Amino acid sequence: MHCCPKARLALLIGMMLDQQIAMEVAFAGPKKIADRIGGFDAELIAGFNPDEFVALCSETPAIHRFPGSMAKRVQTLAQMIVDEYGGDAAAVWTAGNPDGREVFLRLKRLPGFGDQKAKIFWLCWASSTA
């Protein structure tokens, strides 16, 4: 998955938001966030005031049909990217040159990712590295 750093984080957040809403709405969420906070990186999102972040994610059009809970999950994901991967979303699948099993386990640990999302994302990753 060779794309710019902001797109990598947007990809993870869009995938996380892709539940109980149309895929197009989920993957538009990162752009809405970026437009509303004036930038887009894991440190900025993680460091944003939680109440203000929920409010901006709830503005019409909201990032999700459950904007409050998803805003919290987005911030948790961003904080995990900062804490565990130095703010680099791509490090989820690149840090330490992980094998496929490790990438899958890393994805599965992300907030909002379970077996199914981790498998889908892993398949996309695997096909891009083949």
C-alpha cells in the first residue's frame, strides 16, 4: 500500500468507520475530519480536545450515523498509531518488516477492527505487496 502518509491514516480510519453505513460515507469521513480540523495526521487527531472532536464529527453531515462513539474510536485509533507506531499509520504493516500473520494481528488489535475487517485489509495489503 504505497500512498502518502495522510492517505494511509485515512484508509485505516475509513475502514474503521465502515460499519452500519454505506462504504462511500465511511471513506468520506477522513476528509470531513481533515476539513473541520484543518489538517490530518494521527498526532493532531489524538491530541484534539475529545469533546470538541465529538462536536466536529457530529456536524452535518456527520462522519457516521453514530458520530459520538465513532469520534471516540477515531481518536483511540489515532492515539494507538501515535503510541505504537510513532504516528505513522503505514508502520502497522511495515515496522520491523512483519510477515503476513503479524500484519493481520496488528490490524486486528486496532479499534473497530475485528477478524473480518482485518482479513479484508490484510488481503488488500497482501495483493499490493505481491
